[in-house]
Amino acid sequence: MEAILTSTAVVALAEIGDKTQLLAILLATRFNKPVPIIFGILFATLANHALAALLGAQAAAFLDSPAFRIAIGVSFVAMAAWTLVPDKFDDEDAPPPRFGPFLTTLVAFFLVEMGDKTQVATIALGAQYHNVVAVTAGTTLGMMIANVPAIFLGNALLKRVDLNKVRMVAAALFLAIGLWVLAQAAGWVG
């Protein structure tokens, strides 16, 4: 349960103001069909994050050592710093709406999520918890918590939410997880 809850919180907070959330808003305004966009995000995230969690879990199983645990801890600390940098999504980066809302969202989200901070976080969470299903479920839930309201409320939501405060909370969460993992690797906590 800890893997699901932590994964959900980390990704939901990290996704606020992220380029994939901005993509969700852009697609919602272009298509004005929220349900296919929601399903496109859901299936793209499930596929992308399942692969990322699997990569993290497999790497952890293969490289399970104190040095690898330290690397995981340091990656969470690095994610804390990266989260403080705001994303932007230029309209010219947006995919052309020629395949309909579901397929456009599915492909665009899967590709834009490659190398994104939520994907990197999913790899680290997979390595931390060694539970692909729980991490994938949690990170996907986090993505949906952040993106579904954005689809319906769009720009009005972004104007009302203080993205700097959200980034600070997300960064603090990444930092706390990173420090905890580093403390475990050092043998200071069990």
C-alpha cells in the first residue's frame, strides 16, 4: 500500500504544471471531447509507466547493492531539484489533431512522457519498491488526479493554482524520499 500511496502523491504533485499536463489542456481545447482524451492519457500512462516501473524494478533486482541504493536516493534528490524548474509547452510542439482525440492523446502522451520527470520518478519508484503493479497503479492514479481536472478546467485551473507552491511541495516530497533512501542505504534506519 505504501508503494501505491507514495507513487500517487509523488506523481500527482510532480505533474502539476508539467508539460504533459499542459498537453492535456491543449488537447482538451483543440478537441473539446474530454472522455477520449482521458482514456488516451490513461492507456498511454499505463503503458509508459509500466515499462518505467519494470525497468526500475529489474535494475534494482540486478544491481541490488548499497551503491545502487545510494544512486536511487541521489536520483530522488535530483528529482527534487528538477521539480523546481517550471515546464513550458509551446503550441507549435502540439501534435496536429488528425487522428481523433483518443489516438492523438494516446500517442502524444506516450511520446511526451519519455524522459519526463514523472517517468524518471516512476523508474526510481520501481527501483525503490520492487513492485511494478503497485508503482504503475500509483503513478497512473497520480497522473489522472493531476490531468483529469486540467482537462475539464484547463487554463482557469492553472490561473488559480500557485504552481510555485505546488513545485515546492513536490520537491520537498522528492527530497524527503531521497534522504530516507540514503539513510536506509547508510544503515541509519531500517
